[in-house]
Amino acid sequence: MFMLKGTMKLNSLVLSLSMITSGCALADWSKNMTFSVPTQIDMAKLSPQEREEIEREQARLMAEKQALLEMSLTHEIGEQNLQFKSLLAKIYADNKYNLFWHDKAAEKQFLREYAAMVASGISKGSAQSLENLSQAEQIGGLTYDVLLTDAFLDYLYYSSNLNQQAQRWLYGAGVYKPQAPSKEQLQQWFNAVLNEELVVYLERLSTHNSLYRQTLDALPSMISTSGLTPIGKKLAINAQRLRVIPDFYNGIFVNIPSYQLQYYRDGHLVLESRVIVGKNGRRTPVMSSKLSNVVVNPPWNAPTRLVNEDIVPKLRNDPGYAASHNYSILDSKGNVIDPYSIDWNTIGKNFPYRIRQAAGDSALGNYKFNMPSSDAIYLHDTPNHNLFSRKDRALSSGCVRVEKSAQLADILLKEAGWSDERKKNVLESKKTASAAIRSDNPVFLYYVTAWVDNGQTNVLPDIYKYDNFTDANDINWDTVKKYL
């Protein structure tokens, strides 16, 4: 233990002395630095107190090392407003302060994507980072390279996590906060730089959605000295929303505010249908999944929220409401409970039973299209097709009702080997049956209220009021336009 403490104190002394050397010496040290702690100690043989002491000493040494790296970076480029100073200090020291951004085509490509992100107004930090970068462009050299990487780390984190965080970042009240990318994401970038494949790598970070590209192309013309036009603001945030979905080639695509479903196979539109989506109080979420099976004559298990907020108040006023709507009230063991036997005056906010509607006469109509979803969201038919004639079709409790559900079921059931006769017989039996989906059918529920297609700007009503949360007050629009 004495030898361990002596070695660690010596390392500590060397590091501490380094902190008071000249700037040039400090930079040379960081470019050639190696760092290690003693490894000859068998930690398993030490007491908990000794292990804790070693861990504290290691943490202190690492903190001193990091401080030195940051001092060295400041010596090289001066004081800069960086989002990821600690990470940049390590990255550039590890790279011997060589530049990363040699590929001007890749640089231009990245800056256009980052400027589009800034234009959406989701991040004040990103807007400031782009402005700092623009001001350093004339300086060039290492300072510009570091600021470029600082902005790229922000973009890398954003692009790599957007699919999972779209609902929060693009439809919430300014919740996006820049964070450092993962080690795996950084390594992918390092490999792309090393192999001179940065342009291809940046293309993978973006999207091939053609509407995104067209919408992006239209943005510069909507920027004036007074900023972005109102339509431009809608296009800017919705361009980012288009990043979340692929090009319209294969899959089921439901644009929530358009109340439309489009089903593509190999680039061909095979089915288009009106849909009903969640009302404002029970919004259909933005999500992607994949169809797993088709249920014919599906029963309906009423969602807990719907039970507590809608059905129970009606049952409290009239227990006969259950029979008139073909509802069964079930306990935890599946036993049917007579609604007239329940003391409704004692029922609080959480109904202790389940409510189920029998197959063949349920709110789901004749077909249900299941897909894995943490929100228990799915596509389904409805017995009330009159509602599809309404202009405003935000009427459901979150799931998506499909007007042409029979046509969709025909396509999928035939692929599963069902004949028309079999489908007819199952429907008439009023018994539940299901068929596994055999083809690849991704489902994208997305929310886009403005986009450009073939030179035409399309605008939809913002039914959930998602377009109003962005903040463009701190954006230098001249800078954004320069890079767009």
C-alpha cells in the first residue's frame, strides 16, 4: 500500500507541476501525453476503505488530466463559447490537434442540415453555436475546425436520437437540450473521417424523404431582413418532422392532421383512405411500428382512461347503459358482474373492473390491425362510418379508425392465405379469428402541417397546436440563410 500511495503521489506531483508550465509547454504535453494509474495492485485483496481511497485518487487524477486538456485547448484557440468543451479537449488532444474537416463538400452539406435544424427554433444553443461558427469562419484554422466539430457533435446527437425522441423534441415546449453523442456514434464519425467517407456518412444521418428535401429548398426564399415568414416558420419545423419518416415507398403512412392513410408497396400507392384520429384531449401519438396481425371480429377492451372518464359516469346514471351498448363488466378473474349489483356511489376515480364489448358488435367494427405500441395504439374499423364524412375527424381516443378497413384487410388476409369464402364465413360467425401478417408492413403515424411538393406549398390545420412552441427570437436569419 505504501508503494501504491508513493506512486500515485508522484503522478499527482507531475500533473500538478504541469499545470503551472507555460502555454507552449502545456500544448506540447497534451499532444504527447500518456496517462495511467498503477495496475500491479490486486484490488480484490484490498479492504473497502483502501479501494475507496484508490478510486478517489484515480478520480482526482482524471479530473486534473481533464483540466489540463481544457487549458491546452484554450491555449490553442483562445476562449470560445463551446457546447462540448470537455469532450472537444479530449478529441483534439487524442488527434494531436490535427484538423478533422478537410472535406469541404461534407462541411457544406453538414452546415446546410444544421442551419435547417436551427431554423426550426427547437434549440437556442444550436442557434448560438451556428452564429459562433459563422463569426470564426474568417479566422479559419484550428479555431474554426473546433467550432465546426462543436456544432457537429450537437447535430450528431440530434440526428442519432431524433427517431426515438421526435414526440418530445418536435412537438413539446422547447425540451431539446444538446448532449454529447455516445462513444459508438463518435467512433462512426471518426471512421468516416479516416476513410474519407464523410459525405456518405452525413447522408445516412439525414433522410431520403423527398418532401424534406423539397421543403428545405424552399426555406431560403422565405427569409428576409425581418426574419422568416409565417409560412416559412411552419415549413421549418415541419421539415424536421419529415426527417422522422422515410420516403413514401413501402408501408402505411398516416398524416394525423390530414386525416388520411396511404399504403405504399414498392413505390406504388395501393390504398388511400380517410381516417379518424385522436381528439385534442387524447392525441394520437407520433410513432412508428409494424403490423403484426389482423383480427377479424375483434372484441373491444375499453381503455382505462375511457372507462373512468366516459363510461363509468354514464353507468352511474343508468346501469342499463351496459346492456344497451353490449358491455360486459368483468372482475380480475373474468367473472361477469351485474351492473345493478354495484354501489355506484362508492366508485371513485379508478374503476375496479374491466369493461369488454363482445366480438362482432364492438366499437372496433369488423377488423383490428395490431402493431406493437407502448401506447396501445392500433388501426381498426368502426361501426359508425357516418363520421368519415366530417371535415374535422379528430374524434377518437387515440387509435386510428380506417374507413377502408375492409379493403386493407382483403390485401393482408389474402397474403395470409385466406380465401374470400373463409373471410365471409368468419365474419358471419361473429367469432374472433386472427391472421399473422406475412409481408413487411411498417406503419408511420406522423404529424406534418406544412410541406412543399413539386413547387406547391401545402398547409394543413394545426389540430393539436404543435406549431406554436418554437422560439426564433435568438436566431440570426442572415447566418441561417447563408448556410441554407
